[in-house]
Amino acid sequence: MMNPIQGNGNMYQTEIGYGVPLSGTTTVAEGLLPLYNSTATAAMKSESSLTYNNNVLPLPRKRSRDSINPILSFPSPVQQQSNNNNGNNKTCFLGHDISFHMEQQQLDIDRIISQHMEKMRVEMEERRKRQARKIMEAIEGGVMKKLKAKEEEIEKIGKLNWALEERVKSLCVENQIWRDLAQTNEATANALRTNLEQVLAAAANNREEAEAAAADEVHDAQSCCGSNWEATAEKTVAGGGGRECRNCGKEEACVLLLPCRHLCLCTICGSTLHVCPVCKSTKNASVHVNL
């Protein structure tokens, strides 16, 4: 049974009606299509018996505009736009207004799309954060390794500096010790030089006195025999003018004993004797004097 066409008979205000299948042989697609006049329907049925490989319904043959009922024909694009702009026009399916349901479904679809986009945005944000976190962890790991290596190097350099500072301190102490020793040795050398000068001066005085005494003896011995004078002269020459060794009496005294500072031993006796023959004090050191 067909649903009557809804409308006021105006071509531009006509709403499209849909039909219900009459029998089991009529398909649903035919019932959902808009109704044409009998000539168009017969032409479509005559061509529907052909079989195509792509299972697509054939296009209707070209017909004149007069053969189509203007009341049942589809509106032109201008008419369709005018009908869409008309606020009173409503979408109907099987005699029911489905515009609200379509709007509701459209809103649901928009909401689902928005939720999906929000979910995708959150997932992308989380993924970006994870990637950034991984990158930061990798960078932090590399930086920590470099910092640890630098800290170890700094610690090693600090230990080396500490060892060098300790070495410098020990060298300073050793330098001070050597400086003190040098000053002590210098003072000792100065004292020895002074003593040596005194000894040399005393030896010169003794030589002068010995020469004067020898001259007196020679003068006194002029009246004596010549043999005694020659023996005395030989003894004086052999004795070195009063500087003979106090131990052996044969060699010239050339060793200065310390700390008593007596020039009284020869080289041989100075190396063997450890007691001064003059003052009987123990010898600590000796100095060989070249006169």
C-alpha cells in the first residue's frame, strides 16, 4: 500500500513521499526510491531485468521533460536549496519526522569524534612527555657520567696537588736545614780561618824569635869551636826553625788539632795520634796546614 503524497500541489513546496513494498517480489530499494510516472517506472523495470558485472543499476534512458510528471519529479538544485532554507520543511521517513533523530545522531557523532580527538591528543601528549622524559634521562645519564669523570679527575688532581704541596714543604724544610748547615759551616770556616791566621801569626813570631835566638847563638858561638856552631846550625835547619813535630821530633809540624788548636804534629803523627801532645786533650778533628 502506498503512502499518499504530502504537499499542497505546489511544485516548489512538494515533499517527497516513499512507498511500502506491495509484495515479496518488490525490493526495499524500489520502495525507498521516489515515485515516478508509470512510463518511467515501466522503463526502469524493463531495464532492471538486465544483468551487469558490477551489479550497478542502469541509468534511466533520456526522456523528454513532458513525459515526467512535474508533481512527482525531483526538485532542481535551486528548488532544493530553497527547500533547505525554508524553516518549515522537515525530513520524513515512512511518514515520521526524523530530523530530530538525525540531529541527535549528528551530535552523538560529533561528541564521539571530539572524545576520540581528545583521547588522541592526550595519548599524543603522554607519548611526547614519555619521549621527552626518555631524552632527558639519556641526557642526564650522559651528563652524570661526565660529571662523575670530572669529579674523579678533580679528586686525582687534588691528591696530586696535596702530594706536591707536601713535597714542597719537605723541600723547604730540607732547604732550611741545608741553609743552617751552610751557615754553621761558614761560621766554622770563618773561625778556622781566624785561628789559622792566629796560628800563622804565632808561627811567624816564633820563627822570628827562633831566628833571633839562632843569631844570638851564632854570635855567642863565634868564640867557640866551629864544629859546635855547625852542629847547632844543622839542628836549627833540620828542626824547621822551632816548628818540629812534638811527637817524633823529626818532621815539620803541619797539622792543626781541634778543638785545642795546637799546630804540633806532622802528617804521619797527625793521622795516627788521637791526643794532643801539648795539652793532652782528645782530638776531634785535624786540619792540614800548608806553610
